[in-house]
Amino acid sequence: MKELKHLNKYLLKYKWLLILGFIFLVISNYFGVWPAKVVRYAIDYVTDSFRVYRLFEGSGLSESVFDKLEVGVLILGGIMILMAFLRGFFLFLVRQTIIVMSRKIEYDLKNEVFEQYQNLPLSFYRKNNTGDLMNRISEDVSQVRMYLGPGIMYGINLLVLFPMVIYEMLRVNVELTIYALLPLPVLSLSIYFVNNVINKRSEKIQESLSDLSTSVQEAFSGIRVLKAFVREKDSAAKFANESEKYKHRSLKLTFVNALFFPLIMALIGLSVLLTIYIGGTKVIQGEITYGNIAEFVIYVNMLTWPVTALGWITSINQRAAASQKRINQFLQETNHIQSTENLQRDIKGDVSFDNVSFVYPDSGIRALQNVSFDVKAGQSIAIIGTTGSGKSTIANLMLRLYDSSSGSITIDGKDIRAYNISNMRDQMGYVPQDVFLFSDTIQNNIAFGSNSISYEQVVQAAKDADLYDNITDFPKGLQTMLGERGITLSGGQKQRASIARAIVRNPKILILDDALSAVDTNTENTILNSLSRIMKGRTTVIISHRVSSAKLADKIIVLDDGKIIEQGTNESLLALNGVYKELYDKQLKEKESVE
């Protein structure tokens, strides 16, 4: 239960809802206990009235007794209806306080978890898969809410109702109370163990359902490949196998569920039988009345659900503690990427790398080693290299998605760690290698970086990225809705939309991470012509494996295995007749062969 201590701050926040819920539960149970007394009084009243009626049967008094009996029964019936109404009303208030409190805490907890996700560094997401992150903010939080809502509500109900009912039962007869309660602990333990079995089998079913969903998703996502390789039958067989597992586990759960209610009813029935049998002997001995037996049966039935709920609540608390432990693991994660001075100012764009080395913390791979270069404000630099040479790592370090392992990175002569991270990134434009577009309109995707971007700015950015003419071909133009991950657009269109999203913010530093890898040569030339105009007045970092993109830059560096092996201008590197010249000639031949 120590894991659930994290929730105490929320219970304190909504303490008045919890206190009111407790008060309403006490009042509700008070009106719940009284009908048993009324039933006892009614049965004894009817029994005594019939005894008097038979005593004076045939005389005028018998009719008077019968009339009074009718009036008395109606009054007692009215009292019971009133008690039931009052109990129901206060139960409604209980749910409007405790259950509402649990929903409010669920809302706060989800926001806390999501905000933590937003604050954690990129390295955190490399270590954890998306499915696990989704599960903790949805399924785990839902399990915790069950503890905060039904768990607390039924727990308090048990603590309140049990003493009230036991007190009333002991007042009538101690021995009968012991016999009536004898099966209830067995019932609670049985429910606890059966619930555990149900939970374990339910988890197995969830795993099977997850596997089944994954199988279906892969089949639908890769339907072209399936058909092309004529593997439909194999795919159907795989689905049938997963379905068989799901069916088998579901039937095992159904078997346990089939035992659940018969077990409850058997133990409740045993308790009622003991009450009637022992109570009957007490009536014969003159210790109690017929009404007391009926009263006890009602009390036993009143205690059945709270005692049954005890095992259920224990199970809920265990699951909630396990879920909260998983949530706490993420909430206790810290973001080591922090600002040292929280410096907020307009940047000019002078960028300097001084002996920067970087090792990825999760994999231990050395991506950069003693990399040094300078870019003056308004100038451009191209970083050329093969896959895995460390090009994208430079972009990640400039954006402070990671911090360098050694060496220093400065912007305008100030260490990058001193800047307020949000303020610094707000003045940068970034086009990632792996383009991600949201399920929204094209306009909103381009204007994603700021809420103050106008329609005219979006249009201009689309034109600069050579995307506008494509957009006008769509029936709804910029208001065209994109599918998941921008599936509505082609690869080249998605990349150009990403470029438009970066340049519409008018950034001081523009980082293009292999931004033209998915476009053809003609489109590349068009975008490069636009970029030469866009790059004026802002620092631009062009990361690419294409030499054609590097021609625009004032300075070029060539990376290999995380080290700078060549640097200079396009002309000087060609004259050097080294790696850059080799790449240039190779790509020139490929271009000529395509043409």
C-alpha cells in the first residue's frame, strides 16, 4: 500500500468530497438498518394482533382488532417505503461525492502523467515503447481509480455498516449473532481467492486480445505485401491460432465466473438456514420472537455484500498498488536536460561546436568524437556523410534533445545549457529526417509551431516549400484533413509540408535533417532554389547524404564514423580530391543514369 501514498495529496485536495461522502454513508446506512427493526415490529404486531383476534373471534372486538391491524400494517409499510427512499437518496449523494472525487483524481493523475511524459528527454522514449506508455496512462490509471472510487466507498461502507448491524444483532441475542455470522468470513476469503483467479485469467485474456489485435493490425497494414507474396492462407492460419488461444482462455474464465455466484448464494443460504434453525429454537425457548428471526435474516443479507466486497476490495487495492507502482516509476524519472541560467533572449545564430563527443546513454554507441566547427549568424553549413556517421546527432545536440558527453556547444558565445530550453527551441526551425504529420488539416500542420501564424504566412511557407501547387489540386485545399501520420500525402509532399512547418516560424536557426531524401531531382532543384532565398539572413544547418544539397552552403564538413574527415567549401573539397569528391562523382553518375 506504500505505493498508493502518492495519491494522498489528491485525497487531501478533495477532502471535503470524501468527508461529505462519509457522512452521507453513515446516514444512508442508518436508514438501511431501521427497516429491519420495522419488519420485526410489523411481524410481532401482526402475530400479536392475530392472537388477540382469535381470542375475541366472533365478537365485536375482533372486527375492531382487524381494522387496527390494517391501519398499523399500512403505517409500517409507509415507514419502510420512506426509509427506502431516504436511504436511496443518500446513496445517490454518496456516489455524487466519493465517485465524483475518484473521477476528479483520475483526471488530475492522467494530466500529471502526461505532463511528466512531455517533460522527459528523448532518451526516455528510446528506452520505453509506446504501448507501455499508453497502458500506464490509461489502464493503470483506471485501476487506481477503482481503488479511489468503489474501493474507498465500499471500504468505508463496510466499516460503517458492520458495527451498526452487529450492535443491533447483539442487542437481540449473542448466540444467534455468532451462528448467523459464522459463514461470512469463509465467504469473504472465498471471494478473495476466486477474484485472484479471475484477475489472473483476465490478464491472460488481455494478453491474448493484444496478440490478436496485433495480428489483425499487421495483416491490414501489410495487406499489399501479403497479397504480393500470396500469404493470405498463412495469415488466416495465424489469426485462427491466436483466436483459438483467446477462446481457450475465455472459456477458462467463464468456468470460474460460473462458480462465483453459486458460491456466494450457497454461503448466504447457509447463513440464513443457521439463522432460522437457531432462531427457531430460541423462539421455542421464548428468548426471542418471530420478528427477531426475520430481523436477523435481513441483517445477514445486509452484511452479505459488504463482506463479499471485502475480498473484492482487497483485490482492487492490490491491483491499484501494482498499477500505481508502475506509474510511480515514470513519475520518479527525472529530466537531466535542465537550463543552468534560464537565459531568455533573442539569438543571432552564431553556433560553435568545440571538441564535442557524444555517446548514446541507452546503447553505449559513440556517435560523435571531438567534432569542432563554427557557423556565423546568417551563414550556412552542410554536414555530409553516410548513414550512421553522426549527422542527425548534431541536430539532436543543437536542439538539446540530448546533452553532449564532452566538449561544449555555444550559441552567440553562450553555452547552450544556459538558455531557457523552450525559448531557445522557439527560435529554431527543425525538419526531421522521419517526417511526422498529425491527423489534422494541412494548414494546422504547417502552423503547428505557433498559435499566432496567419493564413497568409501558411500560404507563403507552402509556396516556399514547393507544396502550394499540390495543395490546390485537393478539393479542400489547405483544409484537407490528413490521415494518420499524414498518410493522405505522398512521401515527398509530407517532407515539403515539414519544411513549410519549419520555415513558417521565421526561425533564426534552420536545421534541415535530410529534408530532401524523399523528393525527386526536379522537386529537389525547385526546393533548393526556394531554400537559397529562405536561408538568407538566418543560420542554416543542412544535414544530407546528397552533395547537391550541400552546394548551397557556405561551408561543408564531411563526417565519417563520428569524426570530421574533411571540411571547406564545395570548390575546395572538390579540388581536394578526397571523400567529398568521390561522393560527388558517384551521385553525378547516378543522376545521369536516371536522366
